[in-house]
Amino acid sequence: HVQLVESGGGLVQPGGSLRLSCAASGSGYAHSAYCMGWFRQAPGKEREGVAAIEAGGDTKYADSVKGRFTITKDNAKNTLFLQMNSLNAEDTAMYYCAAERCLWWTMDYMLDGARYSYWGQGTQVTVS
């Protein structure tokens, strides 16, 4: 099994930047076989896939964040990051880290939250 703990959320002004972190642990986790992603959910809206990275390092982004957000991972520290730049009010949401074994996945699957089974508790991002 995999445990995920997010951090780094907070309050930021429009146009500002924020970096989220997600620490993965547990004997079931292996970066060589897992995809990891960031998802967000705002009040009254459905969960949205924001960015994802597969074991080999290929990335996928939602159109709404392309050019502004960057997903990276530090395999040595089992940590996932989301660098968020040029933030606006529409980015306000609870952000969740997720992980799943993803052998045989295509890039089209990576932002589909239904395919992920391990989730963190979420970290709030508020852009005011």
C-alpha cells in the first residue's frame, strides 16, 4: 500500500506562485512502476485532473494549466511536486495527490482520477 501526504498549499495573490509537495511512502510504492498526479476540486465542481507524470518521466497537463504549472518528481526522495505559476482565482481548489500502478497506461489515462486508487488528504490552495 501507498501513503501520500501533501503539503505546500496556502493563500497567494493572483499572478503569484506556489509549490505543492507530495511525499509517498509504503512498501507498495515503487517509482519505477507508478504514475502520480495532481487533481483538484473546487466547491460545486467535479474533480479535475491537473497534471500527471508517469514512471519514466513523461507528463500530461490539463489545458487550463499548460504553460503555468509544472509537475516534477524526485525519485530519490519519493516526492512529487507541482510548481504553480501565474495563479488566478480559478485555480482556487483543494489539491490532491494521487498514485497508481500504471504499466500499460497511455497518456490519455493519466488525468482520469477514476484510475487512481491511492490518494492524499489534500491541501488547500486559495488565490485571492
